[in-house]
Amino acid sequence: MKVFLSYSDYLRNFEVFLRAFDPSESNKLIILTHDKWVNVHPVVLAIIAALGSKIGSENITIEKITATSGHYLSRMGLFKMLGKKSPYSIKEHEPAGRFIPITQIKSPEEQSQFVTEMIPLLHLKPNQADSIKYIVGELVRNVLEHARTKDGAFVAAQYYHHTNMVRLGICDAGVGIRKTINYSWHAPTDLDAIKLALTPGITGTTRREGGTGENVGAGLFFIKSMAMVARDYFVLYSGTGLYKLIKRDKRTKGFPRLHADPQDDKHSDTNDAPKFPGTVVGIDISLDQTSEFRVLLAAIRDVFIKAVRERKKARYKKPIFI
């Protein structure tokens, strides 16, 4: 496998990162970087950590690291996570660095501890923290319950003070969305599975509309909707499928319309991405744009309930032949 870290690997350019990703020769990992500097979304670092967890440090090669890039990658914990010695000595920053280095989470206890410690490191105010805690908690829970990987979830985040934005990435190298969804539903492709996973009330644990008491099929729909309300990017990538919510104009007034069908959202998608062994979620959340969290969840919940009710009604109207 090969990955290339450029000077602009953000969610808006995620397809550019994927074009440089070569998933062949899965028993080794080569990491190359831009010859001057690296700017990457935390989700890219989570991807590399998840890939590295499957093959061992002895099969990982990191090439062409500049001093500037190396200091950043050291600070974000990439060398440590891959079991490689950092070529740069860095001073441990007081958490004013406003970032969460790559963290591996394997259990609900580690998840709880991570969410508790994350907010002070990002220096978020209490009214800003609720949405971020929800996103991290829900995505990590999905990995622990559905991904079927002993390595758990890899999480990284960074707060950008000048834009008041949190960029967050969570990744696993588990079985992928399609295999999970196909336990109960029929998804011919990875992209079909992604869109089912984004549909409210659909979960791989049951064919029942609205899910079960433990899994209602709401998490990814809620998180995508939060990005929609904040008018920011959201990426879901698994297997060869990629779904990316396109950033909406923040000058637009009013609460954006939320759609139950992910196909109705302004987005780009493909089923021809380099095959990734697991699931990747990247999200940007502008804290200036996020509505008061309880109001936001109530609006999303209304769309969820209506969508499940309408699908149940449509199913019961179908003729039954005996």
C-alpha cells in the first residue's frame, strides 16, 4: 500500500488524496509526503494508523519527511502510533495546541475516557462541546459494535481557532459497511451500502424499520445532518464506495432542509474509489454555525421519525401474495 500526504489533504480535496492511495500489496505500507510541507485533515492520519495496525511497524516505510512536516506528524502521534522512531525531537505542548493526537480506542471504557479528556484539550466551551461529544461517541460505538476488529477505532481531531472549526476523523480496518449492512439488507455495491447506512432507521442488525432498542439506525444520519446544518463537509468511505456531502453556502439564511434520503443531499459519490479495508468517517463542524444542540437534535429526530413512519406505511401497502 502507498499513501501520499500533500499540502492540502482536507475533506474538500479528499478525492485528490484517494487518487494517490494505492491499496495493492497489502502486506506493506509506504508513506510519502510533499517535499516542502504537509497539511492534512485528521481523518488522513486516522486512515494511516488503521492501515498500519494490520501489518506491523517492520513493514512500514516513511519517506521524504521534511523538518516542518516531521514536526507536525510527530506532534499528531503518527510515528508513535506506527511503532516508528520519530526523527524529530519536539517539546510537548501545553494543550493550547488544540489538537487530539491519533488515539486508538478498543473498549467502551477507553471510549468514555477519551470523550471526557477530549473537550479540555480542544479548549471548547460547554455549549460547543455537546455536538462534538455526540459525534465521537456515536462513531466510536459503531466501530466497537459493528466493525469486528480487535484494533478498535483510530481517532484524531484538531481545532482551528481562526475559523472556529473542529476537524475530526475516525477510522477502522474492520469488515466494512457493506458486510455489516448485508446481514439484514441487500446492498449490491459498497456505495449502495453506504447510502443505506445513511438512511434513517436502517441498521445491519435487523430488517425491521426503525431498528431495535439498541440499534435504531440513527447515528450516521444524525451526524450527516449535523454537518448539513453547519454547512460543512462530511465524508463516508468504505470498500470502493465514497459519499461526500458538499459544503453549502454559509451566507444562506435559515435552517437548511434535512433529507431522509442521502441521494437528495448536495453531494458527490463514487463506487470506484481505491478499496479500503474498513470504514472512514471525516467531518468538519463549524462551531459558529451549529445550532443549539437540543434544538438541532429535535429537528433531526423529527425527520428521522417521519422517514421511518413513511417507509413502514409504504411497506404495509404492498400487496401480499399467498
